[in-house]
Amino acid sequence: LILIGPFINALAYAGGLHWLTAYGVLFAMSATAAALAVGMTILLFRTIGPRRTRFVAQVVAAIVGAVFVIGVQAISIFAYGSLSRFDALHSSLVMQHMPDLDSPFWLPARAAMGDIPALVLVMGMGFSFFALAVSVASRRFGEFAVAAAGAGAGNVRQRAKRKFRGGSATAALRRKEWTLLIRDPWLVSQSMMQILYLIPPALLLWRNYGSDNGNLVVLAPVLVMASGQLAGGLAWLAISGEDAPDLVSTAPIKTHAVIRAKTEAVIGSVAIVLAPIVAAIATASLWIAFITSVGIVVAAASSTTIQLFFRAQAKRSNFRRRQTSSRIATFAEAFSSIGWAAAAGLTAAGSLLAIPAG
């Protein structure tokens, strides 16, 4: 409502009061979405249990939030060879396969434009779905609430004994950082959105493989920007979201070794995600692959450095609200990623403007 409301008000002011019926469509769609969410949650509770439901729900939320944009871009890439989603939506192919104007598919659109019978039907269906979901879920609401509250607690599983691995304190710290990043499924769900947005440039590379390098230049800033944002999130978890800061600070190891281990874990994680795409770029253009690799490393290192400068101890569960802890760090991280992405793109294109951009 907060995001869409101003647009509805602007339409009502410029085009007529009949646009205010879009609020009814908004409420109906919200009720339908809530009903589907309740139904999916109950299904997951009964099939995989409350502990796994939390993780699966977070991953599904990340996928659903990006699937539409990625899907439209994928269609545009295969049809027109570009990342512009407007080319796909305005194409004659899409227009030919759209339903007729009198199809029930357009009921929400007609309701939003002031068709009262369509509005009544849409709102009736939306609130009916919501009432049905509430009726079904309310019968076992207490059981579900208790199960969700106890999802974090459980019996400690006895793991098989492993032979103690010796080595230096620095090596142990490095293993600890890698272990925390690898074994945390919650981290996977939170980083899923950033990783999903790497799919469109990967599809663009696959479609234009072996063709003119002009399309590959687009991939350099996209990958550099993604690496900076992904590294910023991982660096916040490794630095500010440290679970045992007192234990690390009292360990017999120097501060610069701790920072080095955390930085290696962050940049290594980013490299694992982006290395396959960079390797594919190298088969088409070694120059663009080299520039992209340098940009990825520099952007990731810059985001990690910013998190080091503005570090503040916080819980890992506050990852989604990390931007509110330091506005300066948030803007610095964004501008750093944008600057290095622009520099990488201009350098890959052979432009001298890359010097001031970097």
C-alpha cells in the first residue's frame, strides 16, 4: 500500500476518480497472497517440519521476488539479445499470445480501471480465499505456533569423532571463517537474491557465445556490481556479525591475521560464485575476462574494507536490516560498487573515461 498508493493517487488526480478502484484490487490481491502464503506454510509444516520450513520459506521468498524480472529478461535475451525487459513486453510475439480483452485474465485490470462488477468479483474471490485459509489454519494455529517457537531448539546430534587437525592459529581461524559461511543455510537464503540476478548476464553470455564482443562488454559492469554487493553482505556477516567476538579477540593471534582470514573467506566466496561465468567469458574474450576479474576482486575488496571501517557488533539475524546501522557505510558501499562497475565496463569497451570512473 505504501509503495503503490502514491501511483494510484497520481492516476486518480490525472485520469479521474475511477482509478481509486485500484485500491480494492490491491486489497484483494493482498488477501489472495496472504491466503496462498498460509496454505504453503501449512503444507511445508506437514511435509518437512517447522525447522526446515523456515529455511525453505526464506529461499522461496527470495526466488519469488526475482523470478518475474529474471523471467522477462530471459525472454528478452533469447528473443532480442538484450537485457531490456521492455523489448519483450512490447514485442509482437507477446501481443499475439495475450488473451482476448473479454477474457477473465483481465478482470483485475478492468477492476483497477473502474469496472465495478469486475471489482466486486475480484474482491469477492480474494477475500473468499483469505477466509478459507484462515478457517483451515485457525483449527491448528496453537499447534503450529508452538512448533514454530520450538524450531530453533532440538536435540543435539552426536557427530562422529574426527581426528584433530593440527596447524597454526591462523589456519584454524581461516577454517573457522570458511566453516561459518558454508554451513549457514540462513546465509544462503539471504544471499539468494543477489546470486539469482547473475542468471540474466549468464544467459546473455550463453546466447551470444562466440559472437561480437560488444554484448560481452555489458557483462563486466553487471558482474562487478554484483560482486561488490555480495561481498558487502558477506563481509558484514564475517566482521560485524561475528558470533564469538570475545573468543576471537582473546585468541593468541594478531589482529591483522584475523582481518586477513575474514577477507580471504569473503573474496573466496565471491570468486567461487563468479568464477564459472568469468571462465566462460575468457573463451570468447581474454581481455574482457581479465578486466572483469580485476573489477570483481577490487569491488569485493572495497566493500570488505568499507565494512571494516564502519564495523559495529550486531547479531547475524539483523542481516536484512544492516543498512540501518550505518547510512554512511551503506552509501559508500553502493557508490563504490557503482564506480568500479562503471570503470570495468568502460575499460572493457576501451574508453579513456574509465580513468575518472575508477
